[in-house]
Amino acid sequence: MEGFTLFDTVVLIGYISLIAWIGSRFGKDQHNPEDYFLGGRKIPGWAIGLSVMATQASAITFIGAPGWGFEGGLERLVTFINVPLAMIVLILVLVPIFHRAGIYSIYELLERRFGPATRTLTALLFLIARGLATGVVLYAPALVLAVVTGWSVNLTIIIMAVLAISYTVMGGISAVIWTDVVQMFVLWLGALLSIFFLVTSLPGGWGDVFEFGAASGMFNAIDLSFDPSVTYSLWAGLFGGFFLHVAYFGTDQSQIQRVLSSPSVLDAQRSLLIGGYLLIPQMLLFLFIGVILATYYQQHGLTPPEDLNELLPRYVVSAFPSGMAGLVIAGVFAAAMSSLDSALNSLSAVTVRDFYSRYIKPNASDAHYLKASRVATIFWGLYATLFAFFAGNLGPVIEAVNQIGSWFYGALLGTFLLAIFSHRSNARGAMAGLIAGMLSVWAVSALLDISWLYNNTVGVAVSMSVGYLVSLTATAPSQDQLSDVMMAEAAPDMQAVLAARADNAQVIGQEARLTRRRCIGLFAWFCLMLGMLALLQGWAN
């Protein structure tokens, strides 16, 4: 079967219409900003976890990761091998504090600790970084549509932008999460079907894949080189990628906003567990598709497209039966729309909560802020659309998104860690550390030949060290600034001690033990995944 048939088009339109209908239903129940941005804090942890996974399995991953696997095999998996460790930090440190604070925007916490200037700067940095990355997210599905239809990429960007903005304005965070749950399984189905059709098209099946992969070095996921210029060494993944994912999942409003919509800390932790356990297998799945595609292209003597982001979409359209190709491409579109609406919803939340309601209209009604939130969503949709026109020049889309984040994430994470762990840090130090952290990342990127993954480590280290030292030149913060922000007050064990004579002491102690078991399980999973990669590499060599 060649080409995108009429039946595929019907399936595509039908599926997108279904997702839009689901999203619009949730929009009818929104009466205030808390409903729009946090779903009334009533969304269960398992749904949030699948939503986070769906965002990670979005069009960016569906398109970008197979291109990674085609080009370099499993080497880029080290970028994600650290995710279970990152989730441990979130479960123990960030989530209890954020959730207890009862905030919409996580940058509100920085104002409590360091004052309004720090909150404003960090929120502004988020808007810049996430706004640019959202343009890349918009470009990815538009590329799919262009490959399928033969239309120009610029035209498909406009079409996807109109769909995504309309859907997001109607939706809100509840629609984001529940549509993610639906499309999560469609994307995984598409990935598994891709593997099935690819492997069955090879004369030797899986034997050909493993033979070609081993001969080509595609299973060499673990590079023990200490050379910092090696982009995807194990050390770059562990020490650079770890800080990237702690910052991404913990200090990026587009991610943590969904966690804040859960009804309790334990539900929020449960949502992170799903990502901690499933993200590595998910990335392995999509990278393996790239390895199988490389085997397929080699055996059939085909020339790959110049843009490796087109690899999988082209194969789906050319090889899948009529209707099934439409379903897979529809899943990619649905993933793209939910990835976009989560980003646009968070951009709107920060715009309204951190800027509009503070500086422009501080005492308006909930109805006014809800309307302003939808207007802000439209603005950021247009902003992302403009940047999407240039995203095709950035290379593999998944790497482009991570690199954009690496310019800011490390310094932002360092600022949050100062707020949580250092009793002596103050507003002067936080601002100095944040600026110094970002400047150090740009300097290192310009002057040194090192992996971009280390940008996050550099940003954290410089931000925290400069921030603490500069803090010593100013007055120590008051007790009011430390209250409800410091880690010592949020730790489950400390909560159990403080409530030792209270009726709920036993419950809090049980929660502390459950938290520890969850973290131990994640660490064991990290060790297992690393060991399996080492065994696969040892077999291949």
C-alpha cells in the first residue's frame, strides 16, 4: 500500500475530531483559573503519570527518536537513563514543598523566599524557553502532515497551529490530561505496529536486526569515555542529563503544573513513579524503531531522506495498510495537540498568574482571569507558530528541544535548590546566582568543546555557589521567608516527628515509609536498566 488513502484521511479527521470533542467537554466545567490550570486539584495520580508519559511520547519523540536510532543506534539512551534518579529527587524534595504551598505557578514559591524580582525573572525565563521549545513541538507534527499530503511545511504549520490553539483555548489542564491518557495508548500502538511491519518485511526478521545492529555498533549505548567533548558518554548522561531532567520535571511549569493538579502528595508522587519506570523503556522502543529502519534501508538499498525526522512518517504512509496509517498519523497529531495544549496552558498560567494579575489587573474577578487566560493562550500559540517556521533548521527536533532547555534549566534549578536547602541565601544572592549560572552556560558553550548535557551541571553549580557567596554580603532572610519553603519542614520524616503527639502521626509515618520504598524501587530500576544495556552491549561486541 502506497500513499495516504481517502480512508486514512477519514480516520485522521475522525480521530482528531474525537479528541477535540473530549477536550471541549472539559472546557464547559471551568469557572475560575484553578479549574482551568489545575483541574480543581482533583485529578488522580495515575492519569497525571500517563499524561506526562504521553507528552514524552509525543510527536517529538515519535518523529525525533527514530531518527536518533537510525543515525546512532542506542547511544542517546544515556540521556534518559538518569530519569529514575531524577524522579527520586522530585519525590523527596520538590513535590512535597510545591504541593504543600498550594500554588498555581511554581515561581510563586521564589517570591515567598526571595522576593518579587526573583519570581519575575524566573517566570520570564520560563516563558522565553518554553515558548521557543513549543515552536519546535508545533513544527514536528506539521512536518508529518507535509510528508503525508505533499503540502508545504509552512502551510501545515499554520493548519496545525489553528487546530492546537482552538483546542487549547477550549480545554484547560483537565482536557490536557484526559486526552493524553487516550492518545498515550494510540501512540504506543503505532510504535508497536511499526516494529511489527518493519521486522516482518525483513527476510531474517529479528535476526537481521540484531546482526546488523551488532555489526554497526548500534547497541553500544554505554560510552565510558571521560572526554567531556563526547556528547553521549555515560558520564554526560548521568551528571548532565540528571540535572536536565530534575530541572525539566521539577522546575518547568509545563511539567510540574500537572503534578500540582493531584489531590495529595502521595498522588503526585505516584504520577512521577509512572514516568520513572516507563520513560527508559519508551525511549528504548522508539530508538529501536530507528535501528530497525536502518536495517530496512540497508537491506533494500534505499537512500534515507535528508531530514531524518521524516523517516518514520514516510515508512508509515508507504507500508501500513489503508486505515491503519491514518490511525497512526492521527495518534501523532493527537499527541502533538496535547503536547501543545499542555505547553500553552502552562505559558498562559505563568503569564496570568505571575504578570497580568500582579502588574496589570491585580484585583479582577475569577471570570476576568479565566478570559485573560484564554487570550494569553492565543498569544502564545501565535508566538510558537512564528518560531516554528524556523525550527526546521535546528536538526533532530527532540534534541533541539533539550538543547533550548539546557541554556536555562541548570540556573533555574540552582535557584530553587538555594531556596529549599540554604537558610542563609537571600534575594541578592539568588538573582546573582541565576544570572551567573546562565552566563556560565553560554560561556562554556562558546569557549569549550564539551557535551551540551553538561550545560545543566554547570548552570546548577555556578548558580548555587555564586548565589550562596553573594548572599553572605547581605542580610540573612527572616523566619517568615523561610517558613513553608525549606526542605527540613517538608521531609516526611520531619513531618512525622513534628506530629509525634498528634492523632495523624501514624499516618504521616506510614507515608514516610511508602516514600522511601518508592525511592528504593526507582534506584533498583535504574540499576537494572543500566545492567541490561551493559549486557546487550557486551553481547554485541
